[in-house]
Amino acid sequence: MAEYKLLLPSMGEGVMEATVITWLFNEGDQVKEDDSVVEIATDKVDSDVPTPVSGKIVKILKQKDEVAKVGEAIAILEIEGEGENTASEEVKNEAHVSTPDAETLKTIEQPLQVAASTEFSGDLYLSPLVKSIAQQENISETELKSIKGSGLEGRITKEDILAYVSNRGNQPAPQAAPAQQTAPAPKATASSTPTTTISTSAGDEIIPMDRMRKIIAENMVKAKQIAPHVTSFIETDVTNVVKWRAKNKDIFEKREGEKLTFMPIFVRAVVKAIQDFPMINVSVNGENIVKKKNINIGMATALPDGNLIVPVIKNADQLSLSGLAKAINDLAYRARNKKLRPEDTQGATYTISNVGSFGNLMGTPIIPQPQVAILAIGAIVKKPAVLETKDGDVIAIRQLMFMSHSYDHRVVDGSLGGMMLKHVHDYLQNWDLNTEI
């Protein structure tokens, strides 16, 4: 028999570690190839780690709530083979687990050097992406230590460092202070923001936030602190959209084995409007506006436990309606079943939130950083409406829906935010009943 070290796999750009949530097998249990053996959590998503080989778990190296780095062994399996050492290179090469090479791990573990004359202490654990941003912006070790990280164990994420850079010019540069001097107050987060003291009564239940709720809370506080929100509203007649879906949903399901929801239509309309107004597809970096080449649509998705996650439809402008339907169904299914990969939640340039799925008519959504706009889709409701005809105005029963568009007033003025919303409205209201799927 031989030993095989199960390593924590690579989980996408900027994700260098994960926390063990729970082991699905115990020491001594037999596992088969591709069995999910452990649930892990990053600052992006929860996911499972499968074993690339069959064997018996002889030792678990990372217990519940312990943190493991990418490429670090988390368990030892006993597998068929000769010798008592670790698994052969042949087995490792066949494994489905993607791990960094030795040079990558060496780079990860090295202290960051922003300038040739400046070396950082080894207690700063930064992803390669964060290191690169720090190098480009010439951020010192003192500045980095002053940044309140929102990642696992307080690690600095890409969003943290970009937020710091964008506000860097509005605050004095941090200076090294004597050990006995009081440290500067940390940036406000969900847990550090002043709150009203709450009194409790007999029978009240105290429910600690879970890990994901803490992340959501901190991200929402940060988003409201960074971006001045403005919201525009419009009511849209989507009667043609409803008729078109009713006509095509059974055909599509029979042909593709996929459900046809309204979301692909909403995404198509948003993509077209973004192409009309590309300055809505931007991010803010200090005093610079970064105009995004790709159109990646975030899709806010409610989870069974009541939390929220935003998987991303990459290059949505390059997908047909059929392709959008399949991508949306796949992401929604994997989100609700904890099958998303970290990269599935990264890189959104614009987000849609379907508040209508809860029966809500409208909402004022919070803009996910570092995006500058988000669209909320309300419930579709039958209402009497005035229609203009060649014979005069008539009242008819129509399918109407409110949309609300929140945008970052630092870079999106009312004219741009309003026109973008109006174009989405026009594309939906004038939907062609002969559109092919």
C-alpha cells in the first residue's frame, strides 16, 4: 500500500487559502475517486473538495475551522500501490486537483517587495493579485498593515486594496508609530460600525451571524460607504415578453432539456443597453475610471439558508438567448447546491437582482463593489393600462413590471443612469414576438 496526500486545490485568482467547514468522511472510511470528502469555505464561496483517487482516509491533517493554504496537504489516504511513501508522480499527474508548482508556492510564501529597497515582514500574507496592485500603487508596508482586510482571517482582498487606493488621496499617509502609540482606528465594517445598544428581554433569541452573513454584512457596509447611491425607477410593459416565453418555453425544454425563465431575456436587454452606454460598464480606481472590455453580468441568487450569492455570467454579450438560458440555469443550480467555484463569483461588471421572485414590486439595490450600477427587476403584474392606437386611447389589461436602477453618482450622473434604464425598458417593451431561441 502507498500513501497519497490530498492537497487543497487551486480555487481561482486571488484565492490562496480556505477554511475547513466539515469532513464528509472520517478517518478509516473508504472513499472512491471523485467522492466529495470535505466542505471548505473561502471569502467567496463554499465548495467541496473531491478526492482524485480511491482509498482509505488514514489521517485528517486539517480539522474543522482550521485554515489550509492552496497546495497544502489536508488529509492522507492509503491507496493501492507499492511503497510507503507519498503517491508517485504518475498518480499526482492524473489527479483532478490543480495545485501550484514549487515556484508559485515559493512566490506566495515570499515577503512582498514593493520597491527594491523595501522588504515586507513575513506576517503579511497577500495574494499575487493584491501584491501586483500594491506594487503598481507603491503602497508601503505601513499602509498595508493599516488596511482592514475582509478576507479569511482578516486577509486583504482585491476589493479591500482597491477601496484603499480610491480613498488614498483623501487621507494622510500612514506613518510608522512607536509600539506604545495607539494604533489608528480600523476602517468601519459590519462588526466595527457603531450601532445602537440593544436591550434584550426574557425569551429573546440571540443568533450569531454565520460566516457568509458576516461577509455579506461587511461588503454591504463597505459598498454604501464607498459609493453615493442614486436610484431611478421605470415601469415597463412586458406583455410581449410574457407572450413570447409562453410560446417558446415548452419547445425549448423539449429541445434542450432546460427551463426557459425570464432572466435570459432580462440579461439580453441589459447587455444591449450596456453596449449602447459602455460607460456604465466601468469601475473606479482612485481618480481613474476603468472601462471594462468584457460584459460580465452578476446574477444575485438567494440561497436556501437565506443568504445571498452573486454568480457571474462571463462574456454575456457573446452568448445567444439559448446560451444565456443554459448558463443561468447552471449557475443558479450550482449556487443553490453549493457547487460554485470561486471563479464563478468573480469578475462581474454589472449586476441584476430579481426582487420580483419574492413578489416584490420594486427595490433599491446596493451596488456591489467595484461595480458602479445594479438593476432590480420587480414582479410582473397584470394591470389596466392606457394604450395609444390609431383610433385613439384605449384601456387594456397588460403585463407591467417596475425596474429600479441604482448607480454610483461619483461617475454615473442621472442622465447616464436614466438613459441606460430607459434603453433596457425599450428593449423589453418592444420585444419581438418572432425572436428565435
